Amino acid sequence: MARSRLCHDRDVLDPMLPSGAAGGGVAGARDGRAWGWRSGRALAVLLIVAGALVLLDAAVTLVWQEPLSALYALLRQDRLSGELRRVEGAAPSSAERRRLASLSDERQRIAYLAGELENSARDGSPVGRIVIPKIGASYVVVDGTDTSDLESGPGVYRETRFPGIPGTTAIAGHRTTYLAPFRDINLLSPGNHVVLEMPYGRFTYTVSGQRVVSPADVAAAESEVGYSRLVLSACTPLFSAEKRLLVFARLTRTVPAGAARRLPGGAVAQPIELAGPRPRPARAPAGRPRPGRGLPAVLESLDPHLLAPV
């Protein structure tokens, strides 16, 4: 009886509550607390997963390379490979054919075509392929060493010459990001080969040594040494922009390709073997204007203690 009276009095005290509202309020509070608990648990799981992915990304970067930028660069390399095949398959222009008809020496034909490509190439455009058997590297090379250029692959310093033109050819590349094409160039030793496949020739360079220099030592990478050479450059040590690793190689063999191998009269150009430094021609092809700036972005750091992508 007392229980009935209590229930009756509750109804009287709050006549605006619908029947069962009091019980619904308790259930609603319970549902709210349950929803909040589930939301908090989901957020905690999400944070744990995000943290695990960050740690995984860091671990993969340490033992291999940064995976997200690697995927981006892989897609860029695939596109550039198609563009390079079109460049390699393009027929010489009428002006180029007339000029080539007057050149019967393989070196002259190669130097002429190298100068034509050097002058027409755009920043970031594909100009050839670098192959380094010792470290299993094979990448399309682009023209230029700006940040966006090197996100696509190794890039030729615009302050140096294309292969086939006497002088120094310098190429920069990343070591931990964007496919890390030069990650293992520190493993190269004297006698190893580096091959540059250009639309007009295949150039084999023999490694002669390597050196670690300061970021300001631009001359070490770009200077002329009296013979045709290749310089590979990247930051060192890994994950640091404090120093620059330079690998030096001398041109030892050239095989004409494309229009360079079809001599006047139908003869086929032969490979050019170089046992040592050769004298420079009296006149090398004129090069494109070269900006007077320092080492490319991948080799520069405003703060040597900053761990920039390298």
C-alpha cells in the first residue's frame, strides 16, 4: 500500500511527466554514459593506431626509406619513363639533320646532340637514365636540382654539362626520401661502374673515389679537371644535412646511340674507349645560361642541425 502511495505521489508532484518518464531519464543517463565510454574507447584506439603507424613509418625509413614519398616518386618515375621513351624515339629536326650530315666524327655528333638536348631541356624534364649495378640502382634522371625536380628522381646540376660534352657532369639525389636513389652510393668503390643512358649515347664511368665535403665546397662538385667525369652527390650522414658525400668517376667508354650512331654514308659509329684523360676539343658546344647559385637544394641546409629530407 505504501508503495502504491509513493508511486501515486510522484505522479501528482510532477504531472507533466508522461507515464514512465522517470525510468526513461535514468535509462537515458545510462545510455549517455555508455555512448561517451564507447567514444572515448574509439578515440583511444584511433590514437594508438595513429601512433603505431608513425612508429612504423619511422622504422621503415630507418631501415629502407620513407614510404609515402617513395610511392609518390615511384608514380613520377613511371610517368617520366614514358616521356623519356618518346624523347629517345623522336627523329632529329631538319636543322639537326643538316648539321649531323656535316659531322663524320662520333665525338662531334655526340657533343652536338648533347648540346641540343641540354639547351632544350626544361626543369624536371627527363633527359636520361642512371644505372649503378653495384647498388642495384636504375632511375630516370631529370634536368635540374630544385626541390620539385629531385622529388621525381636524380637531377643534373644546371651548373654542369650533359654527358658527351667535355667537362664535369654532376647529379644530385636523395638518400632517405623520394625513392632514395642515392642511399647506398657510399658503398661505391674504385673500379665500380656508373652508366648514364642518354638518347644520343651510353656513357660508362669508372669510380675513382669519394670524399665528404662541407656544404660550401661547391667547387669540389662542379670544377673542371681536364677530363670528362661524373660526380654523384648527396647529404651525409643519413638523416642529416650536415655534410656532403661526393662520389667521383671518370668517363671510360662511350657507345653512340640514336642519331649519333648513324654516320654519313651509312657507316655505323663504333664505341669510344677512353684509357685516360683526353684533350678537350678546341671548341665545345655552347651551353645554356647557368644561374650562379650554390649547391642544389638537396645539398643545402640553412640550419645544419635540422633533419631535413635528404
